[in-house]
Amino acid sequence: MVATALGSHTDVRTDRMDGRMRLVLLVLLVAQFMLAVDFSILNVALPVIGEGLGFTLGNLQWIATAFALAAAGFTLLLGRVADIVGRRRLFLAGMALLGASSLVGGLATNPGMLMAARVAQGLATAAVTPAGLALLTSSFPEGPLRAKALGLNGALMSAGFTTGAVLGGVLTDLLSWRWAFFVNVPVALAVLLVAPAVLKESRPAVRPRLDIPGAITVTGGLLALVLGLTTEPLAIPLGVALLVAFWFVERRAASPLVPVRILTRRTVVLGNLAGLVAFVTETSLVFLMTLYLQDVLGFSPLAAGLSFGVLGAGTVLGGVYASRFIGRYGARAALVAGGLVQAAATLSLYALGDDGSLLWLLLAGTFVGGVGNMLAIVGFMVTATSGLPDSEQGMATGLATMTQQIGITMGTPIMSAVVLTSTTVLDGIGLAVLVNAAIVLAGALATSLFLRRS
């Protein structure tokens, strides 16, 4: 009886956050929210930036592509570097780089200066995101506490994407596009002042060697893949070839960047595939609905951005609820249920017409889809990082972050290509909505069939 009572008391305590855990969570969530805002805050401002700094129409897309290349291409490498040199150290270095590059971007006087700032912002994101997630997963034990922390992280991350779209429009209209950069600076400074006193360093006792051939092949492969998905389709075969080479390099490496045993773990592989589906479909759905609101209904950029406030509310609700759902039913159930809810909500948007009478359907569909999407995203993060020791959490979160970055990058080009196959914008959007829903449904069914219950 005594042992049972003590064990029960310990279980209760491990389900609650103490004061230090709350501070750690606050610092990490603020950083991740700012990074999420940074992904979308310039979207509305791109035409204004182009006019102000002299970008040609053809080069304007490189403002977004330069960021995506650096963020996606280096995230796996820097996730492993975080395991080697220390996650807190890399997290702080990345935050310092983000603050400095944002200041440079806001002060830019020519395209070259702005592009350098965007590349540096992408590198900072590639460092901070996996290091921050690894600090989060290693600070909270696997189970309800980690699921709750990942749920809040996911909720704020998705809310950050929506906030960025709205904030970018507000700052550009009321002040200047430069404030889309400047807004990062005080937040980065605040995190840099507080984080050293709150975050504990996390690195292995024996520092492993960095796998240079693996780093070269995976970084080159990801850079080529992202470049191919955004601007140069001919680069896609090169990216695939380098990633295949990376697999063979890792099989023979003495100290691999990502051990093959991790790349063959069912939870890691299927969790990341499910996460890829979640990010590809929801971020591209925002693009489709933005196209619908502006090109079909004639909304202004600011009004279109504000319309996605309900999506942000749905993702926050889904993130908050996800930890309870996972605690009761498991991460696999969250992936399947979240995917089914998102697929149904997306499919309902096929009914949208050209007169705006069904705007309520867009708001309801994006809200419900946001709840389902966030349930799937938290399930993906829990699945992809479970069952691994703390020493490999940087690697696992680096893989998860890479999945996130590639998904965000892939979605819009894919759906844009689908839209262009139709003769009218509305018909193209309708077809893309059907494709989007089908991808989500296929992902949910694959997870149900191939991921074991835990």
C-alpha cells in the first residue's frame, strides 16, 4: 500500500509543471511564435518592398525563396550541431543572428542588402527552431507534460503564421514595410536577456564528431530540392540524388549525422510523413483561400489577412486540446482524427461560389480545419520525437523541423500548379481544394493502416 501510494503521488507530480518549467516554456514559446510570424509577415508587403528597393517583378519571389532555402536547407545540419555544441548555445546564437539580420533588413537600401538579411534570417531560423524544440522536449519528460508543451508550441506556431499575415498588412498600411523586420528586434533582445538565466545547457558528456560528408550531401540535397520546388524544377533530380547519396553515406559513417536506425524507425518515418502532409495542405490552403478572397471576391490584402483570424483561433483551440486528446487516445489517434477532420472541413470549401454569400462557410471551414490540422501537427511532433534519448532529441527535432520547412515550401507551388490547369480562377481553386482534401485523407488512412497503436 505504501509503495502504491508513493507511486501514485509521484505520477501526479510528474503531470504538473513547476515554476521553472513554466518559465522555460514561456521563453521557448515566445521564440517559436516570433519565428512563425517571420514566415508570413512579408507576404502582404512584397509588392511594396519591390517598389521601394527596385526589385523587378521576376526577382521579387527571391525575397521569400532566399529565406526558405536557408531555413530548410540547413535545419537538419544545425539540429545535429545543437546536439554537439549545446542546444542553449546554438539557440542563443540563432536569436542574436535573427535580431541582427532583422535590423539589417529593416535598414536595407538596396536589393542585395535585403537578400543578405533574408538569408541570415533563414539561417537563424534553421538554428533556433530545432535547438528550441530540442530544449523543449528534453526539458519535459515524455508523456502528458511533453504533449502539453508540444501542443502549446504547435498552437502558437500556427497562430504565428496567421498573426504574421495580419500584422504584415497592418504594419505596411499604417507604418512601413520596414517594421515587418524591426518588430523582431525587441523580441529577440528580450529573449536574449531572459533565456540565459532560465534555460539549462543540454549536450552530451562526450562530444561526437560531426559527419562532414553527411552534412554536405543532406544540406546540398535539401537546398536543391527547395530551389526546385520554388523556382528551378530542373534542380529537383539533383536534390533527390544527393538525398539518396546521404542515405548511403549515413550507412557507412562512424558518427552519422542521422543514424540509419533512426531513419528506419516507424514512428520517425511515418510521423514525419504525416507532418509533411499536414504542413503541405494547410499552408497551401491559406494560399488558395487568399487567392479566392482577393481575386474572386475582391477583398483587400488586409481584409483577406483579417479573415484568417478564425483559422488562427481554430489552431490555438486544437493545440490546447491536443495534449488532452493524446493523453486519452494516443498520438496515432490524433494523427488520424485530425486528418479526417481537416479533410472534411477542406472538402466543404468546394461549395464556395463567386458571390460571397457563403463567406460564413469559408470562416467555419477554416476554423474546423485549423482544429484538425493542429491536432495532427501535435500528434506528428509527439510521434516523431518519442522513444529517443535526450542526446538525440536535437537530431529528431531537426528532422521534424526539416519536415515542417519543406512542407511549407512545397504546398503553395503544388496548389498553384493545380489552379493553373483550369480556365478560370474559381474553377482552379475548386480543383485544388479537392486535391488538397484528397492528400489529407490519404495521409490519415496511411497513418491508420501503417502506424502501430501505442
